[in-house]
Amino acid sequence: MFQKWRDLLFLHWEISPDELQRTLPEGLTVDTHEGKAYLGVVPFFMEGIRPRFCPVVPGLSSFLELNLRTYVYDRHGRPGVWFYSLDATQWLAVRIARTLFNLPYFDANMTAERGTEIDYKSSRKGCSDEFDCHYLYAAKGELPNPEPGSLEYFLVERYYLFAANKAGRLFSGRVHHTPYPLHDVDFEVRKEGTMALAGFGNPKGPPDHAVMSKGVEVRVFAIQPVR
């Protein structure tokens, strides 16, 4: 599939590696940077989504998405992303992703206003408003491309995703894009409920790392069983 990921806000909190490891399926190991593990919250805009050889469909190909994630590697040593949740406004995308790709997508009511700053709100359907999310953010100066080994590279440059079905079988898929163009960011976390929904509780303070990207064009390849 072809996709465009736009105006991404990367917020990361340090979490105990042991705590994260207990939440992972067999076959995945929590990845760390200088001994530290991270839980990430990423609100962004999905645009121009289409399968190969198919056109963009108005009303279906663009929507808002908010994911909660951590970083892992599999038994082959491949580093990637493990998603605890992916909230989205497009009901059909939610059902396709859950059914065909074993990804934990959820229906949500979401709004985002782009002005001098982005005002991004999300409320998962069927959940109390105590779990709502509200972020304000705006790009500042451009940052250099992160070098391999840096914290920014560890947090944003991931080219595999992992998923598991109800039986616990592990799957992986490869994504390809140019390196993220990164910006320093002015931001405010007014509400953050996705971490609590996943069982981690509310964050105890501001994120330990924050950065923004204007976005990339992405190719997503087939999700296949991990051998």
C-alpha cells in the first residue's frame, strides 16, 4: 500500500524495560537505548492511502490516527514497532486492519485543526472521557537528520512493524520511506488517555522526549508470519 504520514508529533516517556517486556508476545524483546525503554504516543494525519494499482478514494483514503507504541526486536534481531493501540476515524480502515493485519485498531472520534499550531483531539468510542487525548503542537526550527545510534534515530527510524493474532502467532511487515525530516516542537499535552487505556496509567510528568515531523511518503508491504 501507499500512504502519506503528515504532521506527526512524537511524544515519548521512559518506561521500565521489565514493565514493557511483560506486555509483549512471545518472540519479541523490548529494545532499549542506553538501557532505557520508551512508550511513544504519536498523533498524525493519514493521507492518500491506496492499495497498489488503485486510486485514492475520497472520504476513505485520508483520516486521523493516534497510536501508542514501543520498540522491540524479534528473534532474528530485526528492530521494529509494537503497537498497543491505533485509534482512527475511518471505520472501514479500522475493520480491515483488525481483520487482515491483526493490528489493534479502535474507532475514535477525532478532530484536528491546522493553524499557527495543530489542535488535535481524540476520544475512543465507548470509553469514558477520562481517557480522551488533547495535544497542541507547532513546528519550530529544522533538526539535522538523526545519526544511527542517536536517541532520535532509535525512536523514529523504524522499518518493521509487528502484530500478533488472537492465538499469539507473530506477524511482521516492512515499511519503506525516506528518513523523517525532523523539527523541534512547541507542544502542550492537555490530556493523555491512551497510556491508561493500555494499562500503563496516566503519565506522571511531561514526556522525556518530543519531536515533530512534517511527514513522509510510505510504502507498506505485506504482513507475513514470523518464521
